[in-house]
Amino acid sequence: MTGASAVDCETRGNKTVLTVRDVKTEAEREVMVDGVVAGIGVQPNVELAQAAGLEVENGIRVDVALRTSHEDIYAAGDVASVYNSTLNQWLRVEHEDNANSMGAYAGKAMANGGFSGLILAGRTAPYDHLPFFYSDLFELGYEAIGEVDSRLEMIADWKDPFREGVVYYMRHGRVRGVLLWNVWEQVEAARHLLDQGGPFNAENLKGRLPA
């Protein structure tokens, strides 16, 4: 039901009743269902950051040391937006790998005294991690990394159609994202592929990440 929003939910006997409102006419109707799955998404909580005068745009903007626009304040995890050099775009990611990697880096950078981030082997190491995300759907599961967007050109390399394989998301001959569908232990290889300039096509991607 497109162009509608759920405004109420109640249980009647062994059924769930949703009240749905049309966004244009505001007319309401009831829909009786066996169950409800809610995927509501999140909005980053940036009110405190805004009150503190920090730069905010789709989350709290941070530099390569995960510092905000105030040099003594850091941000990490779902709320933080950082520029990623691999994709050449600002990223705000809501997933476990991102939260773990950003949180660990920010903590170490602050313990290091801030400056320009972590000092490793005598050199500054900026935060430039490209996180992956995943989900398990009954007998199926996936891991994905980069820009996984159906508006991009997609090249599928199936070992078993729609059950096991790799889908590449392309723009101008360059891999922008990789979906590993029931394919495991290939995230690092996919991350390395995203770093390469290409050009790539269906022929030279086939079998590149083994299923």
C-alpha cells in the first residue's frame, strides 16, 4: 500500500489490526493481519551537537581523526558522518562494524592526545575504514560493502542463481559496492576491489570473488 502510513496498531483475538491513513486524502482504513514486522529506520540524535554549535549534516560531521568542528569533541558510530576516500563521499553508517571500528579509533585518538588521529609507526594514521554490513534471513545470509544501490549498474555472478553468488554495483566501469549473497570470508577481497580504479566489466569480474 503505497502513499499510506500506519497510525495505530491493536490486537483483536489472535489477529493484529492496523489502522492505515492515506497521506493525500487522510482517509483511514483498517487492515487485519497475522503479524507485523516494523522497519522504522533511525534519525541521528544531533540535538545536543547542534546546541553545542557543532557542524551537522546527516549526522555530526567529523574529520579523519573523528574530531567534530570543535577540536575537543569527537563523534563515532551511527551518529557520525565521515568522508571516505574510497567512495569519495560522506558516509554515515548504521551497523555493527562501523560502530566498533569508529568507536575504537576515536577512543585511541583521544587517548593519544587528539592531534591528527592515531600515530602508528611514527606516522599519522587517518580513519578511512570502509565498513561492511550483513544480515541473516533464515537459510540465506549476506555481507555487503560500499554503495549497494539498485540505481547503479549491477553485474551478477551467480554460482546458484539467487541462492549463492556475488553482485557488483558499478558506475563508469568502477566497482562501487559488492553484495556477497551466501558467500563468506570475502569482505576484505571486496574492500580491496573497491580500491581499484578498473575499468571492470562482466567478463573480468566473473569469478574474481569466488563463491
